[in-house]
Amino acid sequence: MNIRMKKILFTLIIALAAIAGASAQGPVNPVTWRSNVKMQTATKGTVTFTAIVSEGWHLYGMQLPKGGPKPTTFSFAGSQGVKFLGTPVPSVKPVKKHDTMFDADVTYWEGRVKFTVDFEITDRAKASLAAKVSYMGCNDQTCSPPRTHTFTLRIPAAK
């Protein structure tokens, strides 16, 4: 084999190793988010946040022990002209398990989970929904850094 063929082969092997290494690390962001707003009346509605968790990963619960992973939290501080009637409620109960990475009992969701919260419009002229969800996703080997996803949501007219 001549030197040129060896260089090409070496470059190809390095490129394949880099691709394999990158894909083994998993998704850059293992949790993606969707949102939806539905009005039940002219002044009352529900906002739903859906977390779609990549296979093999999980989204940590909303109440976790100190020193553990970052819990999933919602903030509606940027909203105007609306009053939230409670806190987001998950569509399914989280799994409870001892996490050896944090040496703590934690809760988490896998797959898909919806969080819903009701709201009431208090000033139609100023009504706007803004939300931030802070969360952390992990698998059995690693965790993504804590992240915050920001939502700016349009309030539809009541049907």
C-alpha cells in the first residue's frame, strides 16, 4: 500500500471514529417542549406544556432532595393580564427510584408527559402568557446541563 492510500485510510478511520463517538453521546438536548393554549370560556383557559423525552433519557421531577439533580420548575413571571389558578399538574405520576449518580431518591418521567395549568384573564387588553420551564435530563450514564426553555404564548379567542 502506498503512502497516499495509507493517509486516505487513516483519515477515513479517524472520521468514522469521530462520528461514532458523537452519536454515542446521545442527543444534545434530550428533552424537547411543545405548548398549547385552549380557552374554555371567554375568560378561563388551560395552558399545556408537553415534554418529549428522548428514548433512554428521563426528565427529573418537580420536587427533589437538595444536593440532587435540578428539579423541573415552571415560572410565569412574564405573564400579564392573567391569573394562574394553581401550579402545573403532570399528566402521569413520575417514577420514584434511587439514583446512584446523586445517591438520592428521585422522581422522573420518561417518554412524554404533559403539564397543565388553568388560568383566568383579568385584563383582556394586556393578556399575555409567558412561561419558563427549567429542567434537567439524564440517562444512566450522564446528564445534560440544566436548561431553561422560554415560551411566549398567544391567547386564542374563546369559541
